[in-house]
Amino acid sequence: MHEVLSVNRLAWKIAEKLLDKQDFYGVHASKTNAGATVIDAGVKAPGGFQAGKILTELCLGGAGKAQLGFKTYGDITFPSVTISTDHPAIAALGSQFAGWRIKEPDGSIAIASGPARALALKPKDIYEEIGYKDASDKAVLTLESNNLPSDALIEKVTTACGIKAENLVAVVAPTASIAGLTQVAGRVVEVGIHKLRTLGLSPKAIKYACGYAPIPPLGSNFEVAMARTNDAILYGGTVYCTVDYDDEAALQKIVEQAPSKMSKDYGKPFLQIFREADRDFYKIDHNLFAPAVLMVNNAKTGNVFRAGENNPAVLAESLGF
């Protein structure tokens, strides 16, 4: 009998690479009072593209790969991250999905993702749907935050995961850092799978997935960085999935509804959309949160359905050209 894939055990091996080569990756590791390991990949440490690549693979629970290169969008050629996974439901929804908001004592919110979620089952409905739970005495967490985590946050995580503090590695990068920008753009496949799920496609039907999106340029402002990472996926993200699906007419309808252009808010840079919504994500049409292009190959028939298009004009405006 084969061992069930453990996203935490796979990610732990990747985290060891960061710990062994801190100077190379531009990261800095420290211990909390309780003994957990915190790796700074962009708060005070410089981080960089290689740290961002590793951070993306950590978020995927070691069940997917990230590659960096250049892609062309209209007449702009830009640094991009390409993701591939042969375990899309587990890697994207069971690990990478930013489904755990953890409150700090000062009231700020750290957005947690990565394989530790599969021990804490945050949120529970996703794990019930994909039929997955990790069993590991070690946990790896990624935090999108401008600050290193407090002891109180670490305690919340270890308690929820049922592990000892010395068996936790938390990797932190702000959105407005090279590592942060890379790992958020690296969520393109997860965004695509999540959108297909909301339209009624079971994630368990998705057998393989890959995709790419541009890595936005660095700037000092969190709000601009957050907006640019959204635009990278909404206007420049492409996702390709292979599925096993019996009802091909229903599949075609799902794909047609999936791209970001199906939203009433589509067509403006995300910063403008966000400010017009009084900086309230819940006022933004949820249909917007999708890749620009989705392609779905039905392995049962060999047919490929494609919907959406890249929008180089909005992308160029967002990326600062």
C-alpha cells in the first residue's frame, strides 16, 4: 500500500534548503521563545527570486514545482513564474490556498497558507471536499505579512496543528518583496482551480494542472503590490487543467464562465477597482478573481475548451509602464 502524500513532510525537506543556504537565498532564520523556527524571506532579510521560487513550492506543500523565466504579454516581455502539479487538489486547495487568517494580539491579520493548514484543517469544508488530511508531526507555514509572527500567533498555529513548537517552520514574506510577489503570482493555478470549483467542477476531477503569470515589479507600497499581484493573474494569468469529465456540455459551460473577463468589474487595474469598492474586498464582484485564460482538456474525449484572453493594455498600466 502506498503512503498517502504528506504535504508537510515534503515541504519540510524544501524548508531545510532555505535553512542550509540562508546567504544564498537571502533569508534569515531565528527561533521563537517556544522553539519554533521563523524564516524571514523579505521583512528585514532581502529575499529574492530564488527565495520566492522556494516559497512558492513550500506553499504548494512540495506537491508542485515552480520555474522562473520570461513570458510575452502583447508587446511586453516580463519575468514570470510557471507552476505545474500532478496533485492539483492537494497542492492548490489543500496547501497553497490562503484559507487561514490569523489574528495577532495587536489586531493585525496574518494571511497563512501552506501545508500546516492540512493539519489544522483550515477551512474544514475544503478538506472534506477533496478528501484529504495530512498526518505529520512537523508543520510548515507560510505567512504573507509585513511583520515576523508573535509568540501568540505561533502558539495558535502549533495548538491548531497539534504539534510541538520545535516542529514548526514559518516562512514570512511581505507582499511588497520579491519573494512575496513571486509566491503570490505563483498562485495562478490555485486561483484557476478555485474558480472552477465555485462554478461546480469538483477539484477531484482535475488530474493535472499548470499555469503561469507575470511577477510584478517591486515597489515600496503594500497596496500597490497587492493590486499588481491581482492584475498579474486577472490580466496575464493562464491556466491549463486536465480533467476526467463525463458531461462535456456542462464542462464547456463551466470553462466559458471561468475567466476574469466574465466579471462586471473587469477591465480596470485592480488598484482602481479596490479603491472604488472603498478598499473592501467583499464589495468586489467575486467572479473577477480568476485567471485571464483557462484551458481545460477532457481526458475522456481529448477535447480542449478555452476561454478568456490576456489583456496586455491593463497589465502594462498596472505594472508601471
